[in-house]
Amino acid sequence: MLYLLFTELTPLVSPFNVFSYITFRAALAAMTALIVSIVFGPWMIQKLRALKIGEQIRKDYVEDLHKIHQYKAGTPTMGGALVIGSVFMATLLWANILNRLVIVSLICMLWLGAVGFVDDFIKMRKKRSLGLTGKLKMVAQIALGLSLGLYLHFYPVNAEYGSAIELVFFKSLYIPLGWLYVPFVALVLVSASNAVNLTDGLDGLAIGSVIMAALAYTGMAYLVGRSDFARYLFVTHVVGAGELAIFSSAIVGAGLGFLWYNAYPAEVFMGDTGALSLGGVLGAIAVLIKQELLLVIVGGLFVLEAMSVIIQVLSFKLRGGKRVFKMAPLHHHFELLGWSETKVTVRFWIIAAIFALLSLSTLKVR
């Protein structure tokens, strides 16, 4: 909103022209989201405690891990609403809210945030570790993914390569999918949303890793949105994608503010409200800037976490109950190896940062 206001006032007050620069507004969005999340964090934590919206410790944990995590019982959850609110406010203030990519991203965030909120609410009301059934959550996620896929099929972000996906490490090499692009978009959105949700098992782990990925997408969105940079780097140019850099930077700021309270020992958890929405938004951004396959590298840590669960399940079913890991997702495996929670978290952050840097390097290696 302020962006539109300052744009109108620029002819009268020339210094306001600074607000036309995406980099400047991205910095303001990050700072705004950071301040909002830090300022309103204590208030939200207090409200969640008053409402007795606390974490339920899973009963399927092995005994040693159950003892380690027992202290988390009763810690306020649903804190993801703080992140969503901070991102929403910062985006409305500093991004071009008439930009369709921004609108689509906000819709995806709010939709998945609502699904996660219902899931967390049911857990709280029923006093159990599971909320919505897996099928219901999957239906809600797939519905959003298919809707986004259909929208992008009929109204592509790039007219020339609308329903094609760009191969990483190759310049100007695309795979046309046609109508298959619709379920492909749904697959990206659902996979990203659930992968982040699986990673959200230790204090600060998921939000810290999301910050790394969002930082990478901030840079990518800016580069993809500029025709000169896109042409130089041989990546698909997406008109208006620069505004997503503001949205992504707001995620970074809100994530840092939330991490202030979510760092070990956590005062609040983001729950499915935050994990599902932030994961889905990362997938949505990947699709909107036409870097769908690069998401595998940007969110490499989330891929490892999700793959550990898949491998564990397949091994258990196909090998007569034998397991590959002591426990899945992967972060619990290392906990049971004797690593402290903070050591697992910080080392996984380092891995997430490495993946984010690798993803940015691929823009030049083509």
C-alpha cells in the first residue's frame, strides 16, 4: 500500500523515487516483518498459553527420544500465525499488491496456513498429537496445487515457456509438459509443504532452514524479474517476478523474528500453521519464477528429511520390519546417535545454507 502511495507522490516529492527500487523495498519488508514478529511475539505466546494451546508429545517416539523431548510438552504452538501475519503485513506495505504473482503467493500462504491452523486447533481441542487426517490435509493441499497449476496453464508467467520446465545446469533447454504441467505444479506444492512439515521437529530447525531457502529465492526472484540479468544468466525471464523478492525477504525477516522465540529451548512452536504454509509458499515461488526443478537444490535439506521418511517406510515394509535409520525424519536419527538437539539443528542449518548457495551458483553454471 505504501509503495502505491509513494509512487503517486513521486512526481511531487522526488526523493520518494527511492521506493521504486525493489532492493530498497525488499530491505524494508525484511525489517518490517522482523520488527512485527519480535514485538508481537511475547503477546502471542502469552495468548497461546492463556488458551492452553500447547504441544502434544508424540507417543510413537522411542523411549529415549520421548524422554529427551518431554520438556516440550505444553509449549505454545500455532506460532506460525505470527510468521504469516508478519509476512502479510510487510508484503502489503512494501510490495506492489496489484502484482498477480504477489497475490497468488499470499493466497497460497493463507490457504495452507488455514489448513495448518485447523490441524493444530484439532490437536489442541482433542489433546492429541494428530489433528486432521492425512487424507484431508492432502486433499486441501492438492486442491490448491491443482488450482495454481490450472491458473498458470491458462495464464502463464512466461508466454513462451508457460507449461514447460527448465532443466538445471543447461541453458535454454526445456521439457514441454502441456496439460501435465497442472499435476506437476500440484506435486511441487504438496511435496514442498509436507517436506518442511517433516523437518519441523527440533527447536529452530525448520524456520532456520526456511530462512536459508527464502534468502536464495529473494536473489533468484530479483534476477529472474530483470530481463537483462535473465538474458545474461540464460534463465527464463518472468515479468513482475522482482516483487516476489520483497515477499521472500519478508519471509526472511519474519523467520528471524520468530527464531528469536523458537530457538532452543523454544518458547513457541510454529506448528502445522507455519510449517505447511511456509513449505507450500517455497514451492509456489519456485513455480512462479519458473525454477521448479531448482527447488530440489534450494530446499535440499527438506528433500533429505522427506527422503529419510520414504526410505524408512519402504525398508520397513519390504525388508520385514528392518529399518535404515534409528528413527525418521533424519534429525531424530542423529539425536538417537547421541547428538544434542542444538548440535543437530546448527549442523542442519549449515547444510541448508550450503544447498542455498549451491542453488545460486547454478544460475551461472549453464
